[in-house]
Amino acid sequence: MVGIGIIGTGKQGSDHARRIASLGERARLVAVHDRDRGLAISVAEDCGARVASSDQALIEDPEIDAVLVASSTETHVQFVLACIAAGKPVLTEKPLGITVPSCELVLDAEIDAGRRFTTVGFMRRYDPEYGRLKATVDAGTVGEPLVVHCIHRNASVPQTFATRQTLTDTVIHEIDIARWLLDDEIVSVALEKPRHRPSVTRQLADPLLVRLEAKSGSRVDIEVFANAGYGYDVRCEVLGTKGYVAMGAGGHELVTAETAPEQGFPRDWLERFRPAYDAEISNWVDSLGDQRPTASAWDGYAATVVAEALVRALQTGHREAVSVGARPDLYR
């Protein structure tokens, strides 16, 4: 039985804790840690785990074989590096890091160790609908991909949410999906700021229209709306030389905040992607020791490179070039 420790027991971490606790003989949630000790105690009691005295104590615990990081975004890299130093596999929620140099520290640590330790929580790769798109594109059924259309709408976000977070915490999912569906790297980005909702705070430009260009010449357009109001709505369509394949929307012609509950729109990402999270955690537990995670540190790094370019485009108003560099042999 694999012993798991969790750092961060907020909304995401507590959901993962219950998920791991339900795996039966395949895994055991040994301990949790959170800077809010009361929250950690509540989750530990609910899942039959104990509370670690510190994050480092959890990572070094001999009963813990692998660590799941669901703490605040800015702490991901420090905990991932500590896990690598301890020789323990780690699954970190996205993004891997909020800056390119911080992600490069993880790549360097894994290359120095000669193996992959890190899995990045791009759970959409485990979603059945995205899986169908990927299989269809890989089979050549729609021909060569020309355009990927994406929609990412949240019902709402906190008042403190800023435009940079839209790009680094929200659009980063579409960045990863685009790379994954096209099996290609992004070489340039651009964005537009259309008319905003009157209720949106000054630090949040919402919605945004994001454009990505892949090395092959394929284009990706992303409409991201953090305060759509009616529900959580994610869609994707791949247009190819022979046809297209699409997911999402359910064929609805009119959706409002009043009609959305009856039309089956989920409230948030945890509800929409619950099966994907289940599959992600199950796969991670079963493949511990496997040095080829589905979404590696390289994938986390590449997504952050693109996200940082989008932040530059937000500031300059111009198209920005992207260069992820040569992929190290460890990630081939």
C-alpha cells in the first residue's frame, strides 16, 4: 500500500484527500499539512490521517512514499524541489511554477537526479471528452489540425482575482490542452481585451480573447470569461482539413443564469472534472515509480513559458514570440 501525504488542505486539497482515502488497499493517506492547522485537523480527522508538524516533516516522513501538493500557487516549486531532494514522487497542482526560472529549477533538479519525479495536475488529459478529441485527432479522422477553438467560462471568481491570474491559473489549462492535442509547441501569442462586464473589478480585464500559434502553423483561439455568471462552461473544437470534432455546450441555444441549473451546467471545475480528477489520482498512484508521468515537469515548464508570454502581450498590446528551447533528453 502506497503512503501518501498532502500539502495544502483547502478546497482542492481536501477534495484530493477524500479521493485518496477512498482508494482502499491501493493507497493510504498518511498525513496532511496546511498553514491553517484547524483546516488540516478537520481534513485529517475526516480521512483517517494525521497532521504533520510542518511541510518538511511531511515530505521526510518515512511512512510517506509520495506527496501531493495542493497549496497556494506560489509555493508549488519549493515543495516540488523538496520532494525531489527527498527522492519522492510528487503530484503538484497547476501551474508548476509562476515564473519560468522557477520551473527551470525543477527541470535542473530532475536532470541532475537522472529521473522524473514530478507530475503536473493537468487533469483535463484524463477527461473522457478531451480523450475522445485527442484520439480522433491522433487517428487522422479530421485530417491535419488547422484551428483549435476553446471556451473557458467560470461562474465567478473572487474580487481579488487579477488579469495575470486569468492567464497563469486559468488559461494555462487551455495552453496545456493545445500542446497535448496538437503534439506541438507554441511559438507566438497575442490577446485582445473586448468590452468588459460593468461589475468587474479594475484589476480584472474580463473576458479576454487569447490567440496562440503552434510551430506547425495551427492556430488556437481561446475565449476566457472569469465572471460569466451562469455556470462553469468548458468547450473545445478541433477543425481539420477533413472535418471537425467538438465537445461541450450540450446543444443549448440560449443559456442564462436563470436557465443554467436546469440545463445541467456544473457549478465549478470540481464538479465538471470530478471523473478526470478521479482518473488522474488513480493513475498517479498506480504508476508511482514510473518515470514517464502523463504531464511532466517539462509540460509544466512549457505551459508557464507560454503564460508568461501572454502576460507580456497583455502589457505591450503586441504579438509576443515564445521559445521553450530544446527539450532535454530526460523528457523525450
